Amino acid sequence: MEYIRCPTCDKSNPVEEIDVKKQYTCIFCGMPFTLPEESETRQVSGEEAEEENRIPEAPPRQEPINRNLTKPLDREKDGVLR
């Protein structure tokens, strides 16, 4: 089984065999498309695929604030707690 890329949604569609003259319908977006006369096929190596799918690194975690060392807010005003 081979795959062709839809120009509209840029997703790979499985096909039995590739025919330049045949019109295909994307199974994802439903748009009909034909292959260009000169097909630009690109073989993706394992490293390139890993780069495309890599999750970006999270920023380093900050040290939590020790709330036992901070002064509480003075919430008592006019003798009434709010």
C-alpha cells in the first residue's frame, strides 16, 4: 500500500497504486484532487520524523514558595473579620 498527500489538508491517504491521471478523494477532508505531473516525493528518514513529532521541553520547575515564612495579611479591620 502506498500513500499520497492531500494538497488541501496535507494528510497522507492510503491508495493501492499511484496513477497520475486518476482523481482521488481525500478520506479526511473529502476534497477531490489529482496528483501533479511531476510528483515531489520525499522519503522521510527516522531522524526527520522524530524531529517533527518531538514534544518541546518543559521549562525548569521553580522552587515552591514556603508560605510558613511569609506574614499573613492583616484582615481584621474595625474589629470585624472578613
